[in-house]
Amino acid sequence: MRHIGTVQAAVTAATFNREPTFAELDAIEHEMPVIRAEVELLDAQIRTLDRPANELDNRRIRRARRKVLAARRDLINRTANTVTGAGA
């Protein structure tokens, strides 16, 4: 009878024991404004989970949604400019 536990550990250990590469860290840094805006939206939505949303909560959520959309737009524009600028 073969022992499967050691074979499984040898197969899966390599994928979990590594740090992010510099390219992955750069990608995260590049997307950080979008991540921050999405966290702000999530915080605004969490505030309304245990009680009815009032007008201030609704404004806070709308403002956070606009920030997410603006951050995504800026990210896409920066990415498009980088790709377009490199080839021109």
C-alpha cells in the first residue's frame, strides 16, 4: 500500500512557498487606486447592513461608486497610454 500524503505534499508545496515577484508587486501598485476606491465603497456598503440607509449613507455610497468608476477609468487610460506610447 502506498502512502499518498507525502506525494501530495511534494506536488503542492512549491506553489505556496514563494513570495510575489517584482512584476506582481508593480501590478498591485499600479492598481492600488482602484483597490482603495473599492475598499471605500465596501466600507460604505457595510455601514448600511445592520440599519436602514439614510440620505447621508446613500450619498456616501454614490460618492464611493463614482470614485471606483473614476479610478478604473484612470487605470485604463494609464494602461492604454503606456501601451500606445511604447509603440509610437
